[in-house]
Amino acid sequence: MVETTLSGASHHILTNDYASEWMGIEVLKLDDGHATIRMHLRQEMLNGFGMAHGGMIFAFGDTAFALACNPASPTPEEADSITVASGVDINFIKPAFQGQVITAVANQRASTGRSGLYDIQIFAAAPDAPSTADDQPGELIAEFRGRSRTISKK
């Protein structure tokens, strides 16, 4: 079993998540309805223009979305269900480049019954960039909005 983790934060859905492991995703913070993750952009994550491939940015945002949607420590009644994407939109605002560190901050906006709405902001910064006064981890490069649905595990 492989679990992606950092700073003591972990989530059971990352066990055997080989895509997140390959991407080098680090979990920074987990709370109910919230997740903050980061990764370093490597050469094999770039497109032909030398910038981060849109699919890499999307997959990164999707992982933050999944972590925010699913409780890290499910209750017995939550253990028989999973929350998955029913639809997503992403807007690419600025490019990101090899060597930058990208951070995704996912927050639940609404939840009713089995449906939810989540906003994920993705930022890029140089690896040695100082923290900003407004606590944003770099420049905003993408906005990801996810709609979730809770379904049976079976």
C-alpha cells in the first residue's frame, strides 16, 4: 500500500492512488470540506510549449477536490459510500512552468443531500518564494469548480 502524505496529514483515498503518487502530491492540510495540497512541476508534466500541461493542472485540482469531498476519517455510516465528481469546470488563467511549486486550495461551497459544490484555486510560485501577506501560495493560475455526488461504494 502506498499513501501520499506530508506533515502528518493523510487521507485514506490516497492509499494505492498511483496517479497522485507519480505526480508527487503532498497533503498540507485536511479539514471537513477543505484540502490544501502541493506538488513540484517536473519536465515530464510539460506540454510542447514548455508550460504545465493542462491535464496535469486538471488532475492536480481533481485530487484536491476528491480530498475535500471525502472525509479523512469516515463515520460508520459514511464508510459505505464515496463522493465522486458529477461534473467539473476549469478556467486556466496563467501558465505554470517547470520548477514551480503549485498549490491547490479546495473549499466546499454548498452541500445538500448527496450533492455538493466545491471551489478549488490553484496557485504557482517559485520553490523559494516567500509567503505573501495575504497568505496566497503564489499567483493564481487556475480556478476549478467541482460538483459532487455521494454514491454507494458497491
